[in-house]
Amino acid sequence: MINKIAFFIYILTFIMFPQTEIRKDFSKFFDEQNVEGSIVVYDLDSNIIYYHNKERCYKRFSPASTFKIMTSLIALETKVTRDANFSLRWDAVKRDRDVWNKDQSLSDAFKNSTFWFYQELARRIGNDRMKLYIDKVGYGNKDISGGIDQFWLTGGLRISQMEQVQFLRRLYNNQLPFSQRTMDIVKRIMISERTKDYLLRSKTGLSIENNMQIGWWVGWYEINEKPYFFAINIETKDLANPNFNSARLEITKAILKELQIIPE
């Protein structure tokens, strides 16, 4: 009941307090990295949303590893994992990234984006419980076709940047259909940077769609107890682009500095 009331309040705020939308041309930052893409930044306190390439911010893509946020929530809520220290043994299969080739805790696997770990969590959650919570949350297009351990990468699941920001906002405000304990644990494992100026919670994601390399970075900065949400999505036909992995972070930080959200 509490979660239903919270979700109703969340929807009501959009009706009663419409956002101020500001379009920005941040092409130079994307051009510097030789990628195409779009970004949405949301200042919750001022209820201002900034777009670059707004129409694309509503286009849905595979969530790739950004779905690890959702998987972590479901795994904790269903008691597939006990806490952030819950661990799985490495299966001794050598994979592309050395950091994946060892035992992992939930916290480690989130930080390292360990694919096999989250595949196993998904299998333990199972189709029925996975679908139940994706429907409850209203995550993207809610399509989990393509295999229980693949659907967020090569299967049917799709989500837009705007939907990512809305999902993160609900997590920040404790308005998702999960226990407070579950949401608190996931918020802790999402911490990717802490400085004297800000706290950053985020997750990256990579996928290949229609012979295009797609890159995500989603999350929020907490500055003086105020959150600033962001979701960037970039693409390139150059699958060997050496700057692609870092481009998501470099572009986002440059834009947030220009908006004077984070310090130079």
C-alpha cells in the first residue's frame, strides 16, 4: 500500500508541478569524442530538465549493464542475495576481463560489471519473479523475451534515457516497490565516486545494436544534499573507437561543469 501511495504521489508531482524544459546544444562535446548521442540532466530541487538531442532521449535501447541496478534490487528483495557481501564462486571459465575471473561479492560484481555473476542471479530469480518486478516498476518496455540470462543485453528489453532518469528518481526518493533495506543496499553499491564536493552513484552499460556500439552512463550526483540525475547514451559505427568507453564519462562531466552543477 505504501509503495502504491508513493507511486501515486510521484505521478501527481508531474501533473501539478510540470518541469521546466531547457534544450541545449552540446554537440561540441560529442564531436570531440567522435560519437553521436544524447543526454538528459534533471535538477530535482529546481524541477528543471536539460536535454541535448531531446527526441533521441525518448528512444529506447537495450539497457545493457545499467540493468544491474534493477537486477540487484530484485535479487535482494527475493532473498536470492542476502546483502552486498553475498558472493558466488568463479566457475573457472576465463573471460575477457581479468577482474571477472575470480570469486565475486554483489558489491564487487556491480563495481566490476561482472556479467556471469548477474547471469546467475537472473537464473536464480527466474522468469516469473523477474517479470513480476519489472511489471511492478514499469521498467522500459517490460519485455524479458530472449532468455532469462540475456534479455537485458541481446533480448527484448528496451528503455529510454527519460525512463532511466524517472527510474533513478524513484529509487532516490524510495518510491520503488522494494523494501527500504533493499533500496538502501543498492544505493550503497552504486557509489562510484566520493569527493569533498559531491557523491556520485552510477552505472555504465555497453551493447551492440544494428552494427552500432551503444554506450550508457546513468546515475546521479548528490551535491549539498541535492540530487542531479543524468542519463547519457552514445553510439558509433567505429567498433574499434579507443575513446568509446571513456567518452560517456568525459562528455557527461564536461556538460555538468558547463551547467555549473559540478565544479571545474
